[in-house]
Amino acid sequence: MKNSETTRTDNTINQDMPPTLEVVDDSLIKLSGSWNLRSLLTAPELSRKIRLHSYNENISWDVSSIAVLDSVSALIIWKAWGRKLPVSLQIRPEHQRIFERWQAQKIPEAEPVRGSFLRRNPSETALVLSAYVMQLIAQLQGLVTLFGQLFLDVAYLLLHPGDIPWSEISITIYEAGVRALGITALVGFLIGIVLSYLSALQLKMFGAEIYIINILGLSVIRELGPLLAAILVAGRSGSAMTAQIGIMRVTEELDALSAMGISHSLRLILPKVLALTVVLPLIGMWTSALALIGGMVSAQNTLDISYQQFFLKLPDTVPLLNVFIGLLKSAVFGLMIALIACHFGFRIKPNTESLGNETTNSVVAAITVVIMVDAVFAILFMDMGMP
């Protein structure tokens, strides 16, 4: 009875001992102690020492004194041995079965870290570029398909006006339009102040202070107002639309709508597209008006141009055609933002990682497309609307 208690005590003490590597002589290395993951975290240099001695195939290894050996520690030792057992090895049968289990499994080697894009060889570069091109083509095909389905839905609603989703359209107008008035007003007002102040510093040098009205009127009504409103709506409402559709994918609401025979495009895509196409021109004009007010306040303080003079000269310096160009651009911006938001929303897979990635991609793509469309409008209407 006393001997069994002594043996149990010795095993407990041995199990609590940290892992050790002892070089008995030039031909024998002894491992002892408790080799588990928690113990190895406190002694990371042991695997390096095992690897250094494993190059000598004449060395004998004695691991029979190891009290505790888990599978992770066995994997670390086995990798340090070069993924093979030493020729001369003293080991317990239960521990040997752990090593044999790792030896029977094919553990893949870690892939080498790829260099930068410029350091790839020509074949890899061609494959990467072709993958990007194919992905871009797939995205464009998805947008074209979505646009075609939108036309079919509009044609259906013209024949069946009772099926128009008025409630969804009104909710989207409120969420994307009414609730965005505050942030667009603030940004437009501040941009007007900044633009007016910076322009005034240059106009003073030439004595052409009155032309601040021309600069503010054309740049804000024709370009900055619609562009700023579209970027803000793309970041605010576009991301919300993508996330909303993605959440419906995660919670299987889209599958439920399909099971009930409710069209996704008719109930989810069309209301968002129509609402943004209608509401974004109004937000663009609202942003332009606040930007002009901010520029007018700054011009009065820096150049002593009165509010009455500003209002009287603005219609003469900015032809009415610029207002219609700004409204047309805003409508196209709203159409593209809604289409892109819905496109990326339906690409979301039922997991949270895909939800975050596709929402980010939606915002980036929408802002990029808005700037590209704005550049196209600038080229097409270059000679129109100028005083």
C-alpha cells in the first residue's frame, strides 16, 4: 500500500515538472517532464534545440521519461525530428502510438509567402490579371441582368398599376432622403464656406472679387452639389441597402419570400431604385442650396459682397440649363447607387464575414461609379450651360 502511494506521488511530481531536454553525452539525448501545450508555451526554445540535434542521425533519443505527452506536443517534436522517427528511440508504447498517428497523416507544408505583384513571374501575373478581368466581367453581367429585370418589372407595373409597392417606395424615400437632409446640409454648408474662402484669397489678388458668384454658382450647382450628395447617399443609404438585403440572406428571409412566390426584384430592388432616382435630385438641390448659402456668408465676410447682390447676380452668371444638368446627373447617380447596392446585397453569403466584405465593396463601387459617371457628364456637356 505504501509503495503504491509512493509511485502515485512520484508520477504526480513528474507530471508537474516542466519539459526538459538533457544531453547525457554526445550520443544520447533524454526528454523528460510534462510535454503539453501549456508547458511548451513557457519553453519555446525546446523545439529549436530538438531540431538542431536531429541532424545527427547517430544520436539516440530517450523519451521514455516523459510523463505527459499530448498530441500537439507530439506534433511539435515530430516536426522537429524532420517528420520522421529517429533510428534509435526509447519510447513508451502509448506515446509511440501518438507519433505513429501523426506519421500516418499527411500534413501539408506551409505555402511560401508570395511576393508583391511586381515580383511574380509572367505566368502568375497573367493568371492574376485574367482572374481580375473575369471577376469584373462577372460583376458587369450581374449588373446588366439586374438592369434588365428592372425594365421587365417596370413594364409589368405599367400593365398592373395596382401592384406598385408604394409602401416600400415611401419608406425608402424617407430613409434615404428625409433622414439624410441633416448631414447633407451640414456638409454642403461647410463646403460652400471653404470654397468661397479659398477662392476669395485668389480673387483679391486680381481685384476680381465679384467673380466669386460665378465660381460658386457654376461649381456648386453643376458639379459639387450633386456629387457630394451622391457620395454621402452612397456611403449612408447604399451601405444600408446592401446590409439590409444581406441580413435577409443570413436570416433566410429571401428564401421565405421565394417560397411564398414573392418576387425579390419587384419588392426589394425596384422600390429602392425608384426611390433613389426620385429623391437624389432633390437632395442634390438641397445640398447645392446650402453650399451656396455657406459661400454667400463667407463672401459677405471676406469680400463684403452683400446677400442682395449675390442673389441678383446669381441667375445672370449661372444659366438655368446647369440646374437641369445637375438634376439629370443626380437621377443617374441615384439609379446607379441603388443598382450597385442591390447587386452586392444579393451576392452576400449567409455568414457575417461576407456581409461585411460585400457591404464595403458596395460603398467603394458606388462611389467609384458616381465619380466615373460625373466625368462622363462633364465631357458630354462640356459646351452646354456656360454663360
